[in-house]
Amino acid sequence: MLLHVHSALLATAFASLAHAQCPFADVGNLAARAEGLGSRSHLADFEVDDSEGYMTSDVGGPIEDQEVLTAGERGPTLLEDFIFRQKITHFDHERVPERAVHARGAGAHGTFTSYGDYSNITAASFLGEAGKETPIFVRFSTVAGSRGSADTARDVHGFATRFYTDEGNFDIVGNNIPVFFIQSAIQFPDLIHAVKPSPDSEVPQAATAHDSAWDFFSQQSTTLHTLLWAMAGYGLPRSYRHMDGFGVHTYRLVTDDGTSRLVKWHFKSKQGRASLVWDEAQHLAGKNPDFHRRDLWDAIAAGHAPEWELAVQVVDEEAAAAWDFDLLDPTKIIPEELAPLQPLGLLRLDANPANYFAETEQVMFQPGHIVRGVDFSDDPLLQGRIFSYLDTQLNRHGGPNFEQLPINRPVTPVRNNNRDGAAQNLIHTNTAPYSPNTLNKGYPRQAGRDEGRGFFTDPNRKVAASGSGSGSGGASLVRRRPQSFADHWSQPRLFYNSLTSVEQQLLIDAMRFEVSQVSPAIQENVLVQLNKISHDVAVRVATTLGLDAPAADPTYYHDNTTAGLSIMGEPLPSIATLHVGLLASHRVNGSLAQAAALKEAFAALDVTAAVVAETLADGVDSTYATSDAVAFDGIIATNGLDVLLASKAKSPLYPTRRPAQIVEDGYHWGKPIGYMGSSAAARVAEDDGVYAVDSVGALVDAFKQGLATFKFTDRFALDDQS
């Protein structure tokens, strides 16, 4: 009888444990989770609350773990001390291999809301109904640097989005630049080996200003288009919130009746696009290497949920066949004049992770995670990534069960015949894990296009024949690239032509900085490639290097432009969440009170204003000793600060000339600058974006326009081309 009762209790306990470990095994629990609070409620069953109770071992026994077990007070530690062994062994194995690329990142949870029913272009359920909400997780990252590198390195930035749809997980594993360096996945190891630190010295970290990177770039002309985007403002975003995202590759959307169209995915920032300048980014890397991470976290924590509009460019294959570039080439964009963006819905990130490792570090995106209504194209880089991303997750996790980690689990039940493996979390009770079977009544049944809403490949998709458009004809097996992939220079020139003159100058300055640090032979190879894009660019870079540019090569020269590529050409649609530094002083009567009034006025605009003074007294947010212009998008000096801003002003409370340096750096980096009262006597200049106003209300009204402008580009010097 006792044995029977004991067995019943064990059965109840294990049932509860199984439910906690695998909430997706119960469809009823799925519905309860879907109605939970917040966009990360689907992880609630896996959270551990240590806010009460006693310390336990990993197997649940109460313990004390602050002292080791020894033979006498001064004797050796005993091997039998299982508490010490468990604690130190777990610590020794806490780290998993960091990502080979995109190691440095930050993530957030949110919701995607569909604008409408798009069943006319896709069978994807999450796009099948107006107002339908889907949980999402987005991870932003740099590419080349390690986990410990700085956020503001000049780099392509990752923009990976997971949709936890009601028909499985769908990942768009993209970047903030719509093109990539290479056309074929077989060159991916070469690219990454080239841009990573030198194998002998392990320097430079998170930087491409070295021989191996530019040796590869100058020999591999497919890199030029992405390189120009990265050297322009796209490589230095103001924040993750102020950059767009792109799927990079061409995908297919397929309807229930099998009609398919080619698409490119776009995420358009509702905050607008904004970028740093290089000197500003370098200061940030030293002063606040977590700048982008902190910005994203703080904005969400303050209730300013960042938003992006998901859109697609939809293309019929017949129309694409007439273009002068190949849609399957990942080094090319589709100009919006050829295929306008079609908005599909809104992404909103409203919840920070509860645990960085469990969520942001362990999330494992894969381009191979697609759902019904989405299909692949023959893009050769995409085809390689489908394999590579699965393979790298196996390496990072040490086995095939990484999809069972909470952040990777879908919000739909998982039913298949995959079994066992390292770190298996589930207890499968089906004793017939194979198909077909009769012992389990044929379950799990096979889902297809017409039954069970199963995934299906575009029924009309065919392998492209040599020289034909995607999806037509048949093909033999070859190891060569199509001629339609051969033009690597026309679109980089299109990008360059579409920038403002200041953005072109900043791009050229970036090239000068990078290429001046590589060997002379590589410099000459770079000039050859730049010359195919623009003779003017080649000449301007060559002049800095003390070299002669090659003779003009007009083969790919043109004057075409396209819309939507300039970052600095348009004001921000919103100034909410931007940061203003209010410089004040304890030594000036009324200065702190005026700063408080300005702070309140900016708060009404959802702009974060920080009061800076000599010491952390009431109403002061930071001191001059710890502040810098990089922390602010605009700077205002309160009345009476002309004394602190004087060229010879000194104080033992902060580095010499720090208040003046904050203003001067902000001005040189294009930020709006404001002065109140007598502080205007120390103004750095009298031009656009410099405001001298006596009243708080009038200054805030003027300054908000300056914040929307974000960068006053007339302060940046242009090459004299007379």
C-alpha cells in the first residue's frame, strides 16, 4: 500500500515536472500562454524565481555553498565535497562558444501586427488577417568583433528577427545593409578570415583597417557595393533603433493555390535613420562601449518601444528577367523605382530579456526556419546559409536539441520522430518513433499542401538554366557563376550617386582612414577597384595616399540615382528618446533652476535631458568629470556658463576645459547647440543649429527642430575640387 501511494506521488510529481519542462506538449497550455501578459509571456513557464527559499544543489537538496569541506580548519579540500565540485564544475562550463560572426549583440521581445490579409501573395498565416499579432524576438549585432568589442565599431550590423507564428518559427536573418560582400557561400570563410584580427597578433579587434581585409576587398570586386554602404553612415548607426533592416536575399512568397512571386524583405525604422560620425564613434568606443546595448535597453525600459514597418518588394519573375542585374545576386538591390515597398505590418519591441544568456545569447537563428507561404529562391549565398547556420548551432550547443531551449521553442506543439541526443529535455512517450507506423495509429501524420496546412515548396519552381531567368528551364551541374552576376560596379556607383555631397565626403574620408593603414601594393589594388566605380573617388583617395590614380575607366560610369539611400538627407520623423545635455553650474545663481525647467520642457516632448554640473547635488544627473559630448544628441549651456566655457577656465573637479570641450565636440560632430543668456558670449559659431535664446520655451521650440535635423552637415569640410 505504501509503495502504491509512493508511486502515485512520484507519478504526480513527474507529471508536474514534464508540464513545466514542456508546456508545448499541452495545446490547452498554449492558449493560456498566448493570453499572457507582455510579448515575452511565452517564456514565463521557464523562469526561475529565487526571491525566497533556501539555497539548493542542482538536484534540489538544501545546502550551504560558501565554504569548502576540509580535513581540519587548515587542511586540504576533500574530493568528496560534492557541493564544491558541483558549483565549480558548473562555473567552469558556463560559457558556450561565441558566434563566429555577430558575437556582439543585444536583443528584445515584441509583437508583429499584420496590417491586413495578404493571402493574395502568401499562404503565411501570420500575414493572413488584419490585426493578427505574432510574438517576435529581434537580435541586433555587429559582425566582425568579439563579444567584448565595442558597439560603435564601423561594421555591417545584424538585424535578425524571429516570428513565433502559429504555424512554426520563421526567421529573417538579415543586416542593416541590403547587400552582402560575396555572391557564393563557399567564399564566406575567406571573407570572415580576412576581416577578423590577424592570426598572429589578434589585432585589430572589430576593425577592417588592416592588410588582410583590404587585400580581400581589393581582389574580390563583389565586396565593393557592401563596402561603400559600410563606409557611409550605415556602418555607424546612431542606435539600433535608428537603423533599417533587410533580409538581403531574394525569397519567394507562395499562395495557397501555388502562385509564387519573388520578394525582398525590408524593416523600415519608424524612429528614422541616423548615424554617428567617425570621430564621435571612436570616442564612444572608449567612453561607453555598450552604447547601443544601453540605448535599446533604456528606451524599452522607459516605455519608448521602438518600431519598424515590415515591407516587401514583390517581383514577378518575368519582369525581373528584363532588368540589367540578376535578382538572385545578393550583392544587388532592387531600386524602389522598379519595385515599390509594400507595407505588411508593424514590429514593436516592448520587453527586454530577463536573462541575457538564456535569451539573447542562446537564441539560434536560421535562414532555414521558414513557414508555409514562404519559400527559398536559388540565391547561391542563401542556399549556403541554410546549411551553415544549422551547422554552427550544432557546434555552439554540442548537439541537435538546441531548438528545445526556451528562446528557440515555437509557440506551437512540436510533434516529430526526432529522438535523444545531448541535453534532451523532453520525455517522449510514443514508442513508435518512425513513419509510417501502425503502433501509434500513424501519428504524427504527414502534413501537406492540402492537408494539415503543411509547408510546401513552390510547385512551379524549377532550377534555372544557364543564362535564363530564375525558375525557368532545366540545368546541368556546373562550378561557375552566371554572367548575369558579373557586374560588380554599376550598383556601387548607383549607391554613391544617391548620397548627399557630405555623405560622399564622409565615405571618402572613411576609405582614406582605412586604406592609409594597409600596404602600398594593396592600396594600389584598392584604387583600381574604386576607379571602376568613380574616377573622382579614386583620385580623392589616391591624393591622400600620395599615389596617382589610374586613368579613368568609364565602362560602368553612369549618373543614375535611386530613392531612399541617403541617411542625412531627411529629418527624423520623431525626436522622442533623443538625449540632450544641459550644462549648468553650482557657482552660477539660477543655473540649476533653469536647467530643471529645460529638463521638464523636454520631458514633455519625450526627450531625455540630463543636467551636468560640477558635483552630484540635487537635480544633477552627471558631473563634468564623467560627461562627454558623445552622450548627447544636442547640448545646451544655461545662463551664466560663459565663465566655465572660457578658454582658460580650470577646476579641480573635472579635466581642464571639459565644459568647453563638450560644446566644441558636439558642434564639430554636427549636433545642435544652444545657449541661454550670457552663455552666448562663448558660442562656438553663429550658423545653422546654434541657438542663442533667453527664454526656456523659445529655446526648446527652436531646439526641437535642431534635434530633428540631427546632423548639421554644413559644418563638415568638403574637399576643394576647384
